[in-house]
Amino acid sequence: MDEHEFNAGPNTPGKVEVTRRTVIETGTTALLLTTLPRAALAADALDDNEPSPPVVDVELQVNSRPHSLALDPRTTLLDALREHLALTGSKKGCDHGQCGACTVLIEGRRINSCLTLAVMHDGQSVTTIEGLALGDNLNPMQAAFVEHDGFQCGYCTSGQICSAIGMLAECRHGMPSYVTEDLTQDAELTDAEIRERMSGNICRCAAYPNIVAAIKQTAGLPT
Amino acid sequence: MKAFTYQRADSTARAAAAALKPGTKIIAGGTNLLDLMKLQVETPSNLVDINRLPLDKIEETPDGGLRVGALVRNSDLAADARVRQHYGVLSRALLAGASAQLRNKATTGGNLLQRTRCYYFYDITKPCNKRNPGSGCAALAGFNRIHAILGASEHCIATHPSDMAVAMRALDANVETVNREGETKVIPIAEFYRLPGRTPEIETSLKPGEIITAVTLPSPPPGLQIYRKVRDRASYAFALVSVAAIVDSTQGRIHSARLAFGGLAHMPWRVAQAEQRLTNAPADAATFNTAADAVLDDARGFGGNDFKIPLTRRTLHSVLAETTRT
């Protein structure tokens, strides 16, 4: 995608022109652009018209397995997982940290993998949805999502589950939230607390009540 | 995203030296910078990663305050027992911002330096004096309900998006920096941010190559601390209006008050006269009104954001009523 196609000028707001030349040259990619949100395409993360910068070596421990990668430094952690390690469980929703579908755990802490570069995590451990089950035994959070029907389309689910696991760890460490009544006390994990703490994960099917129930069950609370 | 080279800094002085080179950006949490790079609002040719520098500690200072390293993550600062105990307004402001995933990544220094969420700054097809100096301001006659009502100029009506910085403004925090020569500097947060004026692209008083190393909080002031954030949804949204308040009162009489506002201006906003009008005054509606008058005397709406003027007054009333309730 040429940069100038997005510099359409102030009088043509948001206009993206797909020229005949672009269609011929880029084939299916250009056709996809007409139907998919721009951010949904992994190929878009890099500007292929630019000379590529020198690749950087990145060591990642993903789901307890070491991986050595040689990456364009622009590669986000999400793209490294999906495009280089074929771990497509982590989803690219908005690609701007607004939806939470890309949530993974770095050293046990939840982050948006779309808003960080893989190279920034050189030497660190990453846990994705693929790393939660032990063989055929689902992680309790996964099983609770199944049991409580914590999804419809399922696109946000891997992010929801990783986020929920990170969230319960934060609670165990005494992390407060915006709705915690008394900052000097550990918060009780009420529905309001769970909803506030999970607000970085959007579910467009609005399975929220069932997601809350699944989290409560995993936390050992009455659902 | 435009191509860039990547370096990892092994000292603050080296990071500062690298930052002097044109096209170089420092990256810490990256949650704002990478967002902007994907949209080509930011197009650095070189990134200097400072995440491995030893700037991630929260230490007590000899004067009874705290020194917060520039790389302390927002979630860790909000959860620190000393911050929760003595600087509740800061903990609350941090927890009011972004999502848990972003707070786990975002840093103290990066939060201070985050860019406006003005729609037109983000849209590279639109004029924006902040992104492209001299191109004009599309927000003036555009959709401007999130924009500034105080301190704006004909060149820029953007607001600063940080909640953390608003609390730090109320706490009279200081920003510590270092440059390439290793010289350190302390910048009071009151002097850290700039009004847009004719140069909205220059947002802080940092010199080229100057790197934030820490934020210090003076010993906690007396009084009740609250952070009130008014926004379009209950969580994970930027402030339309926010108030960081530290109010010391007994039995319906205010002894002292500090008020910093977010969502209203190009920087966290504080009005000395409003605080003076509250000092040694009865905690009643008439007093609250005179304080609101002092804050809003120079307020000006641009159409879409006119509602912020009465909203600020009402929010301030509510905050002062809550902090002076006996």
C-alpha cells in the first residue's frame, strides 16, 4: 500500500483509492483491502515499499519453548506470534490496543501484544492461549468459559481468557482497581471489580455476564 | 509502519546522546508511540529502547516524599502501598486511565509524554499544526467535543490526555531529567508542559536529548485526596473533565485546597485564584461557585465542547461537596 494513497488531502476525508495498477500488482491483497478493515491485515504492519532495515535477532520463550527469530524490528509481538511462529490463537482485532483480542502474558503479566515490538521482549517468556492447557486438560479458565458459554463468535475469547488469568494474578498480588472502595485494603472480587478489571477486553457479542460467571468460578467464588 | 533501526540503550547518557540525532525516538512502554507509528503520525527512523535501564524503582526521599523511576509501570505505581496510603489521588488517577493491559506496559515517563488524542492529530489526511506545523487546525471547525476550553490558541485546541499528570500537578511533583553530558535537572511539573500558542508541536520544556529519569513527589499534603473522572463510558475512556482534588477541611470549613483539572487544556490545569478562594472559606455552594468562576472565567467553547463549561462547574461542585462532607 503506497503511502500517498492515504494522503488524500483535506477535501477527501478518509478516501482510500485502490488504483488499477495496485490491484494488478498486489492481486488478492488489494481486493481484500476493499472488504476488510485496514488494521486487520498483517501485511499492513510493514510498509513493503521501504527498504527493509537490518533484521534483529530475538529469543523468545513461548509457552515454555525457546524460539530464535530473525525479525524486521517493526514486527510487533503479535505478528511474531501469528506470522512467524504460527500461533494464531492470539487475535488481531483493532491492532491499536483498544480491543484486547491480542492479550498475552509476558512473565505472567497481561499486555496487548499488538502494541509492543517483539524485539523489546528479547529473552522474555510469553504465554499465549496455546500454552494454557496441559495436554488434553484445559486450563480451569478455559473450561469455565466453555461451561458458562463465555463467548459467541469466539474472536475475543483467547484474549479474554489470557486477560482473565492475568487479572486473577493481579488480584492475588493485591492490585487495586478504579472501583476499589478502600485503597488500603485488598479488593473483594465483586462483579463490579471483575468488570472494571476486564474493561480492556471488548466482546462485541456482549457475552459479558457469562465471562464474569466463568471468571468467578475459576476464582472459587459462587457464580 | 515506516522502517527504522533499533538500538537498546545501556545508559541514560547514551540514550540521551542517541535521542539528539534527528529522527530518533526513545521507546519505553511503547503503547502510545507504536500506535502513532502504525498510523504514520510518528515516523522515527531510529528507535532507542530504554526498557533495560535501571529506572524502575520507587524510593523514599529524605524529605518524606517518593522518587518514582521513569520506567515504573503505571500499574506498579498505582499498586504501591506507599502511594495508596499517602498519594491516593495518584493511585486513583492511574487506575482511571487506560486498561489493565496498557497500565502493565505504560511507564511513568511515557505517560507524561503521551500525545493528544485529538482526532485530527491522529488522521494524517487532515491539517494539524501539532503534527504538521503550519498546516492549520481541523478541530477548530470540526468535531471538537473532546477539545480544550482553556488555554487553547487559534493554532491548536488539543487537550493533554493523561490522568496521572493531573494528579501529579495537584501534588506539585517534580520531573527529573538527564542530558548527554550526564547533567541532571529538576523541572517542577507546573513548568513542564507548555500552552499550544503558535507552536503546538512543542509540548514540554524538555530540551532535545533530555531524558526523564524520575518523578519526585513531595511529602504528602494534608487533606482528603480524590480523583473524579467524567467520561463517555464507565471505564477505559479518556476524560471529558477530570478533577484531582486535595482538600483539607474540618466541620464545614476549608483550610486549604488544591485542584488540578484534566480534559480541559493542553496541560493539566491549575488555577491559584480558585484555590485561594477556597482557603479558610465555608464549605458551601457559594464558595464552590466563586472557585468555579475563577477556573472558568477565561473558558471558551468551540461548539462541540461548549458543554464542558457547565460540566466542569458541576463536577467541581460535586468534588468539593464530597471532600468537605463531615
